[in-house]
Amino acid sequence: MKLGTVGIVCFLAALSLGCGDSIGPEGTAPVHISFADVGSAPQAAPVSGLTNSVSRVSGASGVSVTDGSNTLDVSLIKMTLEDIDLERTDQSVDCSAAESGDFSDCSDYFAGPLLVQLDLTGSALTTPITINAPFGTFDTVSFDISVPDGGDPAQVAYLDANPDMEGVSLLVEGTFNSAAYSFALDLRGDQALLISPPPVVTESNTGFSITVMFDIASWFVRTDSSLMNPSAMCSASVGCADRSTVEQNIERSIQAYSDL
């Protein structure tokens, strides 16, 4: 499934003034971008309408969800991202198009591929990505969810280091009713997320951070609020309808929060 551009959800940036970062290359400041489950941040709210009839618990071992009859535990989520970037409010070029040759309106984007392990517990397992943003006002953070195929030297090196991600953009591990599962998807597509209010990067700001949140508890919930078994996706008894629902839930689950 190819994910589309997210254009109607407000994504909030958290400005961090005087937090110890130094100014980057001349005319820029460092920006930190991290990825996590909503349960790891008290300020974030689950996706409305998706998990009203299920119960979730975020603990030291990950995320646990129950519908009263079944229990789904998620202990690990890994994903492959590329072309992570910030875009100015008035930019005139596509920041991810290397052939344009003009990046004066763009941040120092992170090309990737990059393995991101979602923070499920608030322990910040994955170090935030740091990019250098030129001074100015930004209204969009963008990234690609990618399926690595070894098509260039960067992808070859990535797959050498992460062989379990070949042909996979997103890998979920855990248990369903205590039975272990490993669930892989080949989701791909550009995500363009609005930042509200648009952060202003200046020499007096020593940096700011953006946290992109996923409501993990909503991923494996059907419209009737029953839980899906990741191990049974596309089996003879279930078919592929559940897999399509998971893909749609993931797309709907992306949000962000501010700690201002």
C-alpha cells in the first residue's frame, strides 16, 4: 500500500530555547526529529474512534491492548525512512529532488535510508535525527516510508546492517494471546506533515525538536473493535481484509505533540 500525503492534521513542533545545542553551519540551527508511540508521551492523545472499545497499557515491555477476549502485545516496531526534511513556508523547490541543485530554501535533509525503532515506553531507544535548518520559518516536516531493495550503495550498506528489513518498510514483533508473532509490511509513500504553529529558526534559537507520534494500539483493531491476530493475516481463515485495515489504521494513526 502506498501512503498518501497527510495535509489536514496539525503537527506541533516543540521549540527548545537554550537547551544546550550549538548553532550549526553558518546560518543554520540544529533540529531534532524523533518517532514514538503516543503512549510514551502524556501530552499525546490516541486516535479518536479507533480504540474507544479496547483497553491499552504502555509499560516497560511495550504496548499491550485487549478487547476483553484477546490480548495483543507489541514489543518492537522498526521502520525504514528516507528523505527526512523540513520545508520553508515560502520555498520554491522540492527539497527531496537532488537534481534541482538549489537547496537554499530547504534544511540539510537526511537522505537515509535510516532504521527507526519506535519508542514504545518513553525510554527514547532511538537517538533523534539531527538536521541543520537554515534560518527561517518552516511549516512542513516530510519523510518517505521506504522499502529498501539494495538499489544503490547506501541501500546495500543499510541491508548489510539490517538484513531483516529487506523488502520490508515496517516490522512489528510481539505476542497475541501469549503466542509470538513477527509481522512485516511493505508500506511505502511520502508523508508531508503540517507543523502548527510554524517554528521560526533564528540565531537566538539554539534548536527545536519535532516528535512524530503513532497510535500503535489502533493498528490491529477492526471497525467492530475486535483485535486482529498478526500471525493470521492473509491466511485461509481470515483473508487479506485485515491486512488492508492495518495499513489504513497506520496511515490514520500518525500525529504529533508539543511539550510547550
